[in-house]
Amino acid sequence: MKLIPDDDGRRVEGLTPTHFLLLRPHRASLRPPSRILLLHGWLQSSDVWLTTAAKLRDLYHSEVLMLDWWCHGRSSHNPVELFRVDQLEEQLCAILREVGWDQGALLTVTGISP
């Protein structure tokens, strides 16, 4: 998949454009960073996590990944048929592969919905 720079994140080119943002720790450490995946709810975007993500990164020396589900935020809003559970799984797996998180490492996942 080809990465295209975005204003504040990256887009994965595949079936349809996908926006995600990966925050990495500012400082080096002897231990590898933990990994936290933050997921937004219906009619929201990854923007709901920006402040929290920065704090988690700094407090816990973590890599923090946020994404905009298809039909949300800066990800593609067309076609709406892509907003099915199996398609969202495909979207998430493609992003995890893109950032190198698909190799069986421990991952903390949390979500928010209004």
C-alpha cells in the first residue's frame, strides 16, 4: 500500500482512502513502547482522541494509533456500502499491517461513542 502525506496523519491507499494518525514516544527508552489503539464511535472522528492520545503517549511511553473509520472524519465517505463490519475489519487490519502492529504484540484497545 502507498502512503500519502496528510495534514496531520497518513492515508493508506487500498480499496478506499483511510486516514490514521500514529503518535510515537518523544524520547528513547530501554523498553519497547506499549501500543494503544483508540477507536471512535458512530458519527465521530479520531479528533475526539487527540488530547488523550498525546497524554497516553507521554505518560506511558506508548505508541498511540487513531483512525477514522470509513464514512467518518478524513477517511473516504464514498461508497457508504463500505461501512459493514467485515469491511471495517479489513480497514483496521490494513492499518495495523501498515504501521507494523500485525506481528502478535500486546495491544491495548479502547473506544468511545456518544
